[in-house]
Amino acid sequence: MTLTKDTEKDEKLKALKESWESSQPGRAVKARDVRELYLRSCLDSGKIIAIPPTFPPGSDAILDPFMGAFASWLDAQRSQRVTERSARLASRVGFITRVDAARAARVKLWQKDLALREAYRQKRLREMEDIRREAEEARIKAEFAAKAVEGGGLTNTMEGAEGRAKTRTAKKGK
């Protein structure tokens, strides 16, 4: 597969121009003269046109009066474009800076929120551990009281219950 430029339109246009020239000899020269006259009238009236002149090669002598005005207009357009581009760039940089600052502020808030949530979670875990410890102590005391009521070795039972409670608490602390 190969890609080639389709020259059919160009060939048709060239053939059309040649047919005009063959039917009316000197048509291209007359068209060039009319264009030159128009450009001079624009230059004389102070208008500077935006379309650069298109003359065949070798007609530089005709263009000399127009090239200075056109070149100055072109320089003005270029400098205006540069100024506008610089302004747009500065605007974009300002926008990006604001977006980055907002993003940084959002990250700080998120980190602060995360730290507060973690502190709250740790506090709740300590509270739950204290509640579990108190419940375990209450269960051991109740167990001790139940054994004391059933009879016998109050001293031995109490020491055994307290020892078991200390052992359980120590195991949970590990």
C-alpha cells in the first residue's frame, strides 16, 4: 500500500487557467495589473490589507512599495499575537497555581481529618478495653462470691480467683 498525493484537483484547476489564457491571451497579466492597482489604492488610502500579495516570480519590482507596509503590518500582528499568548499563558499559570493550592489545602484537611479519626478510634479502643477489664473483674468477683456462698475455703478460693484474674489480664496485655 502506498500513499500518493491526489493531484486531480490541481490538474483540473491548471487546465481551467490554461483554457482561460488560451481563449483570452494576456488575461493573467491584466489580472496582475488590476491587483497591483487595487493594492496601491489600499496603500494610498491608508488601509493595510491582511492578504499578502501573490505575484508570479520575477515581479519583485512591483511588490517593493507594498512590502514595507505589509512587513510592518505583519510585525504588528506577530507582536500582538505574542502579547496575547503571553497573557493566556499567565492566566493558565495562575489557574494552575490556584488549583494546586486548593489541592494542597484539601490534602491537609484530609490528613487532619484522618489524624482526628485515628485519635478517636484509639480513645474508643482504650475505653472498650477498660470496659472489658472491668467486666472481667466483676465476673471474677461474682464467681468468687458464688464459690464463697457454696461453702468452704474462702481464703483459698479468693486467692485462686484473684490469681486467675491477674493471669487473664496479663495475657490480654501481651
